[in-house]
Amino acid sequence: MANKFLHAIYDDDDKLLDAVKFLKKEGVYIEDVFTPFPVHGLDKALGLEPTRISIAGFIYGCIGFAFAIFMMNYIMIVDWPQNIGGKPSFSFIENMPAFVPIMFELTVFFSAHLMVITFYLRSRLWPFKEAENPIPETTDDKFLVQIPVSDNEKELKSKVKKTDIFKIDIVENKDE
Amino acid sequence: MFVLTKKIKIFSLALIILGLFGIAFGFYSAPSTIEEAKEIIANSHHGDDHASNHDYPVEAHSSLIESSKEHNSEHSEGHEMSHDEHVFHQLANRPWAAVYVAAFFFFMISLGTLAFYAIQRAAQAGWSPLLFRVMEGITGYLLPGGIIVLVILLLSALHFNHLFIWMDPEVVEHDKIIKAKSGYLNVPFFLARGVFYLAGWSLYRYFSRKFSIAQDNSSDISNHVKNFKLSAGFLAFFIVTESMMSWDWIMSIDPHWFSTLFGWYVFASMVVSAITVIAIMIIFLKSLGYLEKVNHNHLHDLAKFMFGFSVFWAYLWFSQFMLIWYANIPEEVTYFITRLEDYQIPFFGMLVMNFILPFLILINSDFKRLNWIIVTAGIIILIGHYMDVFNMIMPSAVGDQWSFGIPELGSVMFFAGLFIYIVFDSLTKAPLEATGDPLNKESEKFVY
């Protein structure tokens, strides 16, 4: 694994997007990009695979929906039928309209929370985790493109300089 | 510039003529006397499924028709007589109601498009200017379609039919509830309101279209700014008048019943049908080689709106249904009892077609970019929302004497033909791209 990196820093998301497109065209391998906010279209410019979180979200929603049906059936019909507003709970289907808000809420609840948890797991994020971004400015107003360097430092530098750059840094990775 | 092809002309004229035959057949086969109505019922007793509902005790039946004058004025003569006359009115109403449902449905598409267009203008949306001319084409049907609806309302007021029972002074005489509402529900005020709504909407349409075309060859953006201000004003006017229009033209068919979110409910139906028609029109025009700058990014956004407003419609429908179902107050719940007992297929069918199918078909992001998926979902949505209007109007107009036959199909064909002809004709009157719009560039570059 390369332990020497070129950090190309930009001060605008449009400049970053143009630069990434340019570098990709030049055949430069970009390992990662750090931005303070999601940049629209960056994933396409980097050629990342489309996200599958929406499929996961749909499945989680189905689980929540099924769970709500099971839960309401158990609570209101099987375990302790109650007469609410003259509508005795002896049959699920006859009382179904009253359960629809619960089904809706649990579908949204499962879908949203499990999606967030999935996202955290997939991105290897957890509480008290130390930040991975190389410079803290990427949480403020700077955009950083991380390019691994082997023996092509000069060539890379000249290519990166053709873009609308703010600053170039060469960093040695100390951990390894 | 779009050129009206011969094929479209012939197709729409054929629809109009076939539809006219269907409508004429409907009026011809409707009974003109009580005896004829009795005969029709007697003949249909065997084969027809829902005619068996006549075995209901008359008492149960009359709870649904409590407002009819027969029930009140001729109480002493017994129910048998009043029941026959009631059925006669329902059968006589059927061709009128069929025409009214179809007339309102196609008018509603164009009104919904006008509202959607005004939202794009007022929000100064960047993605949609390429679609403005298509929307303006669809709103070309607003005035003719609205005049047809108003003419039907005028004919009702002149007692050619019994769609609106509160227009009958004898009914009002014997009905305390309608009497209390007669300050609002009276014929002159009703018609004046209708003219007022339509005039307001058409004026906006006229000026907005004028500014939009003037912007094409203008060097500054003054027309765009005027359109922006006008649209914002129109939206405020629209949301009030649309709500009142839905009370007047649809809810008052059932004058005892009321729902406070009815205006929103009709609006949801309106706007989802409108967006669907815009999407289908764009796919059609693109297949003819027009609108080459419109791409799947724009269609994706329209499909998202189709999906979103389908869910919105379901939300409003359920909000209306659940409160009434739960509270179970007799005067409110009759509305749904009629529909659940006599209209099971359209009632549950529309739920499937307006919510479940669009939800499942359009939920996938990639599917929203495929033309055939959008067209399939669009046809389902349009049929579903026709059924929605059918469900809103028919139960109060014809009761359990409904069916979907030649009069209904003929009416749909007639108005579909008229709609297609007028919309495509108004598309020919201006370039298909609003080139002068300051946001046009943004729309061209738009990427979802």
C-alpha cells in the first residue's frame, strides 16, 4: 500500500468537480475525496458504484410493516381485545383502518433507523471514533483530493497544477 | 414548431364521433317515465349482479336517499311508490352523470396542469422551463373544458337532470339541512361562483401565456418577472377557488354530507393526473422527434412527482376515510356506506390503482427513467383517477344503478378526443421551447 500521498486542496465545490473530471480523464487514480458537505454529482464523476442503501431501505420498510401488523394483531386482537369507540377488536381486518397509522409509522421508523445504522456500519463509523480526514479544514471550507504517489510524483504534480487548485501538499503516512 | 399531424386529427375526431354516438345512446336508452324505469329494472333483475341489491329492505335503502323529495313529501303513500320514482331518477341521471364525470375529469387535468405550471413559475424552478410549452398546451383545454362543465351545471339548474337535488325548490322546502345551507347553495350564486372561478383561472392562463411568448423575443427579463408575480398571486387565488369549486361542483351533489379536506383531496387527484399527462405527452412528443433537449433527467423528476403525489393522494384519502369510519356519525358515514356496499370494485380498485401499484412500480429510482414504465404507471394512474372522480360523483347521482357501459365509455372517448385535439392544436401555436426564458439554460443542463 502506498504510504505517500498527494493532497490536492480546492476551495470551491465546482472547482473540485471540474478537477476530478479532468484528473479522471487524465487517468489519475483518486483514492478518496474529503468534502465538508455532499457534492452533487461527485459520485458519478468519481465513477463510484450507485448506492444500494435504497434497496436496503425498502427491505427495512417491509420488515417494519410486517412487524406492525404482527404487533397490532397480537396486542389488540389476540392478547387483550378491547372495545374502543364501539369497535370491538375481535377481527384484525375489521379494525385494520385504525392500525394503518401505526403501520405507516413503524414502516418509516424501521426504514429510517435501520438505514442510518446500516450507513454507519458500512462507513465504519461509531461513537468516539477518531476522524480520518487528513486535514481538519475539510470539515470547514476546503475540498481535498487524495492521490496515492509511487514514483510518479512530478507527473502527478504537473497534472494537478493544471486544475484550478488552491494548494498542493505531499504527505507521508506515518502509521505504517 | 409542432405540426398537427393528420393521424392525431383523425384519431381525435374518430374518438369524438364514436363518443358522441355513445353519449347519444346513453340518453336514448335512459328511461323517460317511471314505467320505463320499472321495465328496465325488471329486465335486468336476472343477469345483472348488482341489481340483486334490490332485495334490500326498503328501509335500509331509504337511509341513503333521505334527502330525496319523494321520501319526504310522499311519505304517507308508502315506500313502494317513492322507491320506483327514485330508481327512475337514478336511471335518468346516468347519462348525465357519465358525461359530467368525463367532462370534469379532463377539465381537472388541465386545471391541475395550470396549478403545477404556476408552481414552477412562482418557484422559478430551474429544471422545468423546457416543459413550459407542453404545460401551456395542456392548459389550452382549460377554457373550452370549463365552459362545457359550466353548461352541464346550467342545464342541471334548468332541471334537465337531477344531479344536484338541492336545485329543486321542492326538495329544499322539505329538507331542513339543505334549507339551512340555501344561503350558499342557491342556483344564481352557484352559477355566478362557477363563472367567477373559471374567469379567474382563464385570465391567469391568458396573461401567463402572453408573457411567456413575449419573453421568447425579449432582450430583458421583465416578462419573466411579471409572470413570476402573476403566478404567485394566482396560486393564492387558486387554492381558495379550487377548494370552493370542489365543494360546489362535486361535494354538493351530496348536499347533506361534508368533509373539510375535500378540496385538498380533489386537488391531489387533479395534480397527479396532470403531471401524469405532462409526462405521457413529453414521451409522445419525443417519440415524434420533438423536444430533443428534454431528456430522462426531466422525466425522472416528473416520475418522482407522480410517485409523490400518488402517495399524497392516498394520505388525504385515508385521512378523510379514517376519521369518518372511526367516528361513525350517521350523517357522515352514509357517504362511505354507499360506496362500500354498492361500489366495491371501483372503490377498492381505485385504491390499488392510485396508490399500491404506482407506489410499487415507481419506487425504484432507475425505473423512473424508463419510458415504458412511466407510460404503464401513467395509464394506471389516469384510469385510477377517473375511477376516483366516478366514485365521487356516481354514488350520489345514480346510487346502485351504476355500471360502466356505453354511456360512460362514450363520454370518456368524446372528452378524450376533444382534449387531444385542443391540446395538440394549442401546441402548434408557439415554439415548443421557451427559448427566451432566463432559466432555460439551467433546464437544458439539468442533471438529476
